[in-house]
Amino acid sequence: MDLKSANSKPADPQHADPTTKTTSPANPTPSTTEPSDHPLTIPSPSPSPSKASASITHLPASSIFAAPPNTLLLHACNARGSWGAGVAALFKTHYPRAFAVYNAHCLHPPAPSKPGKEWQKALVGTCLLIPPQEDGEEGAKGHWVGCLFTSWGYGRQVDGVEEIVGSTRRAVGDLRRQLEGEGGEGVERVWSVRINSGMFGVEWERTEEVLREGGVDMVIVTPAEGEGTGKKRKGKGGERGEMKKVKKGKVAEDEGGTAENGEAAGKKESLRKNGGKRGQGGLDGWLK
């Protein structure tokens, strides 16, 4: 991929070339459209290649899902295989097959490998690139999905802010290595939501600084002012997204999951307030 391409004006989806050929990325992404029971091992950490500050272009009040074909859509994920709330839940709705690949990558480590939680912990600080699916609505969009593993857990088990910032730096380095290698063939541009700034509770300016240092040019889809970001409060590990209070309990939502405590009560209250319709994790501002 030409990393400077994201600095150009985003292409009009109606005039994008639908015939652009894409190829399956190299490790660690499975090479088929079906979820793999044995994802490839993640690459060994290595220093990120040096590069001048990346170009970050902001696209206000837009939908990341309106990106032209051959765009990599980037978002932050937990390493436990859950896209249960917020932006991640919308990715799951739009790209169910991509979710299946991500879920298998988290829950089915290759053998021999570290079991369960140890494998998931090892994923933090890496990036998974999932190629466009070959048929159906997902295939017609021609979108890649990029998962930056910035926290092991979610909800009450989300990593501390400093851990998330450090993991983001390593994950962006892994993303760049893949884009500059065979894994990036077919990716023409990178679009991203304002990762970590929802209920992961990390100030956007901190993550943006990491992205600029990471050397990957990208377009940031920005929500309308005051929407799509969690309120901050002081807590363990620094700033943390404020929990959403409900009548019979509390529910903490982030980019990748829903806390177990009060989950049922939270869903019931959410449905009641929305007239029986499921909400989007309070992040409508991300994706107008």
C-alpha cells in the first residue's frame, strides 16, 4: 500500500473502481473468507520503521461505512472476541463474516500455543487485517476491516489508560508493517473512527498523537461535536469512561463489549427508552 494515498481527498464511493483486484493479506490474517479454527501466529514484536509524522485528515459528521471500495476500516478491539457494543457492534452488523474471523482469531489459538487468556493477552498490541468478503453485501462494499487490539478486556475489565496508549502504539506499528508488506496489497486508503475515545476512556488527543507518530496516513471519521465520546471520570488507571447508569444496575459499554454486571437490566432499560428498538451503544454521532 502507498501510505501517502490516505492524504489525498477521499474518493467518491459512486465513482470508485469496483473492479480493483484485492489479495488476501499475509500473516496473521486467515487467507479464506471462512473463519479459521487455527489462525496464524502473530508476528514477533519488532521496532517500527522510522517515518515522518503521518498525515491525519478529519472527515466530520460522516459514516465510516460510506468509504469507497478497497478502504481499510480501522477500529479498536478487545482481545476476548467480543464486538458487543458501541462502534464494534455496528461493525458486527455490517460485517458479520469479518466478525467471525476476528472471533476465531481470539478464541481459537493455533496449536501448539498459549491457551486461552495467555493467547489473548499476547494479541494485545497487534493488528488483525481482514480482507473483503467475496460475496453478499459485504463483498459488494469491498471493505477491509482492521482490528487494533488495544485492550485485553472491556467494561470493568478494560485495561488502564497508559496500557491502552502503549498497546495502541505497538498495534499501529504492526499495522504499518503489514501494509508495507504483502498483507497490504489491495488496500488503497485507511479510514478510522476516533479509536479508544469512546468508553475505553482515553482522551482522543493522546491516541491521535500515537497515530501521527505511527507513520500510517489515514482519514479520521469524526462524530458531530459532543457526540460519540464517553464522559470522563477519574478512576483506576487514569481517565475512564463514565458508566452508564440504569434503574436496576450499571452497564459499562466500550468499543468491544458489555460488562456482565447489570447487563440484562441495561438492555431492558435501553429498549424501553428507544421504544423497543435496539440502540447503538450511545455512539450515533460516530456514524451519521
